[in-house]
Amino acid sequence: MGRTLEEKKDMVSELKETLSQSQLAVVIDFKGLSVAEITDLRKRLLPTGAVCKVTKNTLMRIAIEGDSNWEPMTKFLKESSAFVLVKDDVAGALKAYQDFQKASKKTELRGGVMEGRALSQDEVKAIADLPSKEQLMAQIAGAINGVATKLAVGIDQVPASLARAIQAIADKDKEAA
């Protein structure tokens, strides 16, 4: 039995709400996945804050209509679509999907949308290879610590070299006198 109009409206508003909080939407062809496999994908995505929505393309079309941020997704809406909607940890969510894909070998990544731009499979995969926010923070912290250490050593040297310069001037004055 099909869904009522009210249920469809609720699904569309839920999709809009989730999209409004997302940075990236990835469209995958999930033909042949069992309910258990979709559940596995959802579990893998959970720690990253991403969600996997399986919904009719027509409902997603309605949800993104008139939204310049997500409308480019229209080109990926065909056949059996599942949507990975990513809030924060973009690279982590994509890596979780890739791990799932390696295990199941059943889904196909059609593309994605980020900041109003349609992304090819290769572009989405390139995003997955970026370091995570935590890795970037660690790299930045490491760089700052390195600079701070060099700065501290440099500042530490200033009084000694200043003292030597003053002493040299004083010695020169003594010799001149």
C-alpha cells in the first residue's frame, strides 16, 4: 500500500530539515542491497554524524526544488537512489561509505553535491582522501608548536646577544678612554 499524502509531506519536510544541516549530499545506486546491508551502512555512518536516507527520487526532487544549494543533485536522481547526507565529518563519512562499498560491492556512487555544485565520482573520492578535521587540527597544532619553540629559542638568545653588544660597546669606550 502506498503512503498517504500527509506521510509524503512529512518525509519531504524531514529531508529538507536534514539537508539544511548538511554540508554534502552523496547519491548512491543501492540496487540489490538488502535491508540488513542498508542497516550496516547506516551503522558505519553513525559515528561520523552522517545519515543514509532511502527515499523515492520524486520526494527528493520536491525537497530540493528551488534550493540552489541542492538542486544540482537532480542530475543524479534516477533508478534506485539512496542519499548519504553529511553534516560535519565529510572525509570520515565518505571513508565509512567506501569501507562499506568494499565489503558489499553492490552500490555505485553516482555523484554528490556540495555548496551548490555537482561533484563527479572522482571529485567525491578526492574529498574522501582529505585529512579529517582532527588530523588537520593536529597538523596545525604541530606547526604552531614548532614555530613557538623556534620563537622561544630566538627570544631567549636576544638578551645574551644584546648583553654581548652592550659589553662590546663598553669595552670599546674603555679602550678609547
